[in-house]
Amino acid sequence: MDSSQPASLQDARDVLVVPTLEDVPRDADGAPVLEGSIEVMLLPMEAESGGTTLVALAFSTVAALVDAMGEEQSWVAIPSDKLEGALEGSGARAVLLDPQPPEGA
């Protein structure tokens, strides 16, 4: 997996915020209850070699996720050193850190 996107995972915070496809169950303290797997959001992007590749989105803060995706977007926090392992088998070939929506979106 290529983690050398505009902002590198090596330079990321200790914990990253990853958008999910559905709400993650949480306990009374707000911590996610992790039973089974969580479906994270993957987006197809144009690959340099042609065609498309799937990338995972990750944000350095909840505020950055909310700015880019809105308050209703569900998410889960993942330690940055565990992200690549968590995405194993997902089809993601890269991680895009702190993406911004296109102008006017």
C-alpha cells in the first residue's frame, strides 16, 4: 500500500479518523464496540499508470473530517501505525490523508 500521498502517514498523528459506511456501535463512554469488521470508505481514483485504484480516506482530526465530509459522516479512530493492517484485504492500494472536497462541491 502506498502511504506517500500529499501528507505522509509517517508524519500523521498517533490516531487517524477514518470515515465508515455506517455508524459504528459505541458503548456508554463513546468508545467504539468493535465486533467483526467495519466497512471503511474507499474511493476509486485515477492511477498514474492508467485505470483506477482504490484509496482509503483518513483524517488527522475529527474537525478535518467534519470540514471535508459533514457532521453526519460516521467515523472510527484507528492508531496510525495500525491503519495499513486494518485495511489489509480491503482492496485499498493507498491512503489519502486529509483530503479536501473539490471547489464548489
